[in-house]
Amino acid sequence: MHYNAKCTMPHTLTLAIAATLLYWLLGAVPESLILDRSIPWYTEPWRLWAAHLTHSDLGHLTRDVAGLLLVGWLYEPLIVDGMGRRYWILLGGGAVLIDLAVLTFVPELDRYCGLSGLINLLIGAGTLAAFAKPGNLVLVCFGLLVLVKVIYEQFSGDALLTNADWPAVPEAHLAGLIAGAVIQAARAGMLLSRRPRCHLGASGGSD
């Protein structure tokens, strides 16, 4: 793994602090912030993002924040740009995609909260970014191990490394991985399309 000495994870740390403060101020499962199927998302759109920062109990928060900090430490330097704009666009867009996936493909789920979807979002984006750069084999392998875990969860119906008052939602983990990889791939495609191309002049060429 190659890291610039100045690289830290300020944006991931900000997200972790926000989730912790929200739990400290409002407690578990604040009804006005969780994703609730009975409330159309377009009437209270803030739930699409706030739900990911709320938690069902202290253990849920602790595990999510620990996982977020680990993943941020591993992948944030590969995802973030100078001001962190790409990082927050990834989180903002990914959060909505995860919500829509959960509401669409888990019809029996009435309410949703937690950071696990965003954690997997960062892993999906970070693994793809690591794969595109040499010297990041450990990060790629970590991402592939998480992918195996998530696939196992889909077939078993149980979420690994999760124990909270609310039942886990393995589909959110899969949606996060896919959304992160798709957004990162789209970003990489846009960057490639902006690169200047070399054109051979009239006097150049080969036979």
C-alpha cells in the first residue's frame, strides 16, 4: 500500500463523529430520522441520508463506527480528492441508492438505519480504486474478502459480524458494495474521457 505521509481520514472521522453525536443527543432510533417505509421519502427527504447516521442501540453504533474507521483508514486516501468533494458525492449518492435498493428489494422491511451500507459503499469504491493502482494488493484482497462475506450473507440470510436490537439487512451490504463500485467506475470513466488524446500528425505514423 502506498500512502502519502499527509494522508489521513478527516472525512471518515467527520462521519463517525456525526453518527456518535447524533446518538448522544437523540438516543437510539430517532423516529424523525430513520428510513420508514410508511412515510414517502419525497415528503421527508432528509431521511434518505439521516437514516444512515442513526442506530438501534449502543452496540450497533459501536460496531458501525469501528468498522467505518477501519475502512476509512484503508480506503479514504484512494477515494478523496483535495477538498473531499468526491468523497461526499460518493456518500450522498450512494446513500440514496442503498435506500432505494432496500425499499425495493426488501419489501418486508418497514424501517432501516445504520452505517453498514455506507461502510460497504466505501469498500466497493475503494477496492475498485485500489485495483486500478499498483501496490495496493492488500486493499484489493480485503475488498474481495468482504465481497465473499456479502455473497455468503445473501445465500444464508444472516449478516455476519452484526448483533443489534434490530435485525440486520444483508441486502444493504450488497447494495452498498455495488453502488460504491458503480460510482467509482463512472468517475474513473469520466476522468479518462477528460484526458487529452495524442493525435498523429500528417508526418507521423507507422506502416
